[in-house]
Amino acid sequence: MTGVRPSPVFLAVVAVAAAGGALAWMSDANSVWAGVGVFVLVVAGWIVTLCLHEFAHAYLAWKAGDTEVEIRGYLTLNPVKYSHPVLSILLPILFIAVGGIGLPGGAVYVQADQFKPTTARFISLAGPLMNALAAVVLLWSIFLLGLDSPHVAFWTGIAFLGFLQITALLLNLLPIPGLDGYGVLEPSLSPQTRAKIEPYRALGLLFVMALLFVPQLNSIFFSIVFWIYGLTGADPLWAQIGGQLTRFWVR
């Protein structure tokens, strides 16, 4: 596919996720090695899905005529091209490790003003839709292959990674500057309103993080996440076990 060139960095992250999955597959669920394997699988797998999320934005923008996304390297799936090392990688990994939340991570700069409003909205929705697709693939794979498998650590890790996709889906759809939900809303705003909001775009992720520390909002958020998770038919206990294995150092 012309223009799309998966980078060695992306392929290396995929290989790390596969190695973590292999370790979890081979390890007893009660062992420390199972936890290490699940941690690597989930964290590296999360970075892979972050790349796919941002690639979805970039690919649709490219197909709609934004040639700069290719020049900027957004079609390479390279996480370095999408991210700030702290806000986009370290903080989301920290939240996964301590809170079980898949924070929105990377960012693709798209020339939204050159598109029709409907196209711009669809480009903004492409990333969350990729998270939704990843959640379906991960959780349905458990039904197809994992229910009777003795490799409990691996499949609970997959369940937790699917759970994280749902958290990312919901957070990204919030109509807060810097998130995809705002990107859907933005074409409906006047140029004056957008200009006033623009300086606060970079603070959107920090605002979301602050909201998640409010106990009532945190409870409501996870109630919705588990409700959506339950719609897939997946057992919530699997995601909980996967989360516990991911935090293997507190067992």
C-alpha cells in the first residue's frame, strides 16, 4: 500500500508484545513470570493499539487529501511520531499499572480545516472506532480460542487489554479539547469559539486525569466500562485477574 510503511520501531513493539504473550502462555498463572509476561503483553500491546488508533486518523486524512500526514511519518505506525514521551507513553503506562485505565495517548496533527465537516468528524471518530474494533477482536478471540484453554495468564491478559480499549474508547469520545470527541464537535463551532478554546487543547488530557481522581466520577466511569464490557459476553472476572497479573509486584 503506497505511503504506508510500518516502521522498525512499530515492528519491535509488536515483537515485544508477542514475547510477553509467549511468556504468559508458558507460565503458571500463580507465578511471578506469568505476571511479568502479562505486564509486557499488556503494555506493549497497548502501545500497538495506540499506534493503530493514531494511524486510523492519519490514514483517513491522507485518503481525504492531507499529504502532510505522510511527510510527518504518521503512516509508519511509529509511536515516536505520534507521541510526547511523557504525556503519551509514560503517563498512560503508569495509569495502566496503577489504575487499570487506558488513557488517550498519541496525537496526529491533521489539517482539519481543509476538509468538509462530515469528513473531519469521521477522521476524528476513526481512532475511537479502532479501539472499539480492537476490543471486539481481543474479547471475541477469548470465546473462539480461550475458554477451555489451560493458558489462563495469557487469556486474562488479553481480556484486560480488551478492557483497556473500552476505557480508551470512552475517554476519547469526551468532548474535551485535545480528545477525539472534541474533534467531532469542533466543525460545528464558530471560528471565534475555536480560537478561544485552542490554547487549552494541550490541557485536555490533564483535565481528564484530574476528573478520574474524583471518586464519584471514577465509579460512574468504571460502571459504564464494565457495562459495555459485559455486552461482549466476556467475563469481567477475566479482566480483573488480568489487571492483577499486570500489577504483579503488589501480589
